[in-house]
Amino acid sequence: MLKIATVNVNGIRAAWRKGMPAWLEERQPDVLLLQEVRAPDELMSDFFDTSVWDLAHQASEFKGRAGVAIASRLPMRNIRIGLGDGTAANTGRWVEADLALPGGGGLTVASVYIHSGTVGTPKQDEKYAFLELATQRLAELSSAGGLVVVGGDFNIAHQNVDIKNWKGNLKTAGFLPEERAYLDRWFSSMGWTDLGRALGGPGPGPYTWWSQRGKAFDTDTGWRIDYQIASPDLARGAVSAEVDRAPAWDQRWSDHAPLVVTYKL
């Protein structure tokens, strides 16, 4: 059995201070995909003992923003960082590694943080440009075959059941038809499986992010924007997907909840 968790930590230093280590000790993931790390490379070993974890990380060129990482108890064979031409807007958005499985063979994992975007601004253009790069890379990974999981904060709710207030957000970044069409393509013609939905029931929810405004968490007015998507060979071995929603608002260590998927390989 292999346990992979993905979570947007909303700043690794803040998450660590608010209680992430207790969750990590309880959950014991074999592989951890992190987004919005917001820390330089040299700080990662302050949080993850390198005698236990192999690490891969890409910080953003914009200090205090973005950042993606992989922490793995399985040995890393290869690490690939970034997509496209490495423009500043795309740094801290994609990191990928090949892991050695205990019984032999390999597993490719990627931690992804897609732009949030804002309608009518250059930020939305950056989001679409990155989605094009991600689609290209997913096609390459799909063509190569094997066991692959791409996880992270996609900043897109796919269907109405993935967002509590879907009627009020039809023209909002994160639920635009043009954004959702990318997920349609990934999950249909490209053959990737959305494990959170496939194993999490028909919905609504379970949601993975709640606004810090008002009482969104208390009323479960959330969005399902954190994913693990798997190649066909890996999806067949996925047995459960769970969202670790905190028991109460003041017990959260991030505004996102971890998505934990267990695989039987």
C-alpha cells in the first residue's frame, strides 16, 4: 500500500507552526505533494529530515509567493523542475520526480500549483498559458505510460458539485467554462482519472478549500480545487481518497485541506 497526500500549505512556516507536524505524524504519508510553500530551497530541510525524506522543490522567483515541493520516503531517481521557458510567472508551479518503488519499478509524481487568475487581467492570461503547458506535459506523460500521479492545487472547480455556490461563481476565475474545459479534456480524451471524484462519491463536495472570509468553513461553503489525477495504470490501483477536513475552524493549519489517496500497487 502506498499513501500519497497533496496539500496547499499556505506557507510552510505558518502551517508548521499551526499544527502540520501533528497531522504528518498521524497520517504518515509515503509521498507528500506541497503547494504554496513560500520558502527558499535551503529552508526545506528545516522541516523534513533528509535522512528520512528525499526532497524536490521549486521556489518562485517572486519572494513569498507560490512554490511547490515533493517530500518522499521513497528514493528519488530523477527530478524535473518547471514547465516551458521558465518565465517568472511560471516559477514555483511545477516540480516532478521519478520514485523507486519498494517492489521494483517506478512511479512518477508531480506537485502542481496552477495560477488562481483574475478575470480581465494579465493574471488570467498567465493562467491560461500555464494550462496550455500543463496540458502538453500531461500528454507527454500519458504517452510514456507507466504509473503517474499529478497532484496539487489546480485552482479550478470542475463541475457544479465541486463548488457550493456554483450559481454565483459562473463568471468567477476558478469556475469559468474555459478553465473547466481543460479538465474536461484531461479526464476524457487524455485518459487521466480524477481520483477525488472517482473515489469520493458523486458529491456535492467533499470540498478542499474554504475562503477565510465570513463563515465559509463553518457552513462548508467550499470549493474542490485540490486534485490527484492518475494515469490509467495507477488509477486501477487507487483504493481510497479522503479529504482531511479539520474538526473546527480554529484547528486548521491551512485554508486548504489535505487530499490523501491510498494505492495498492
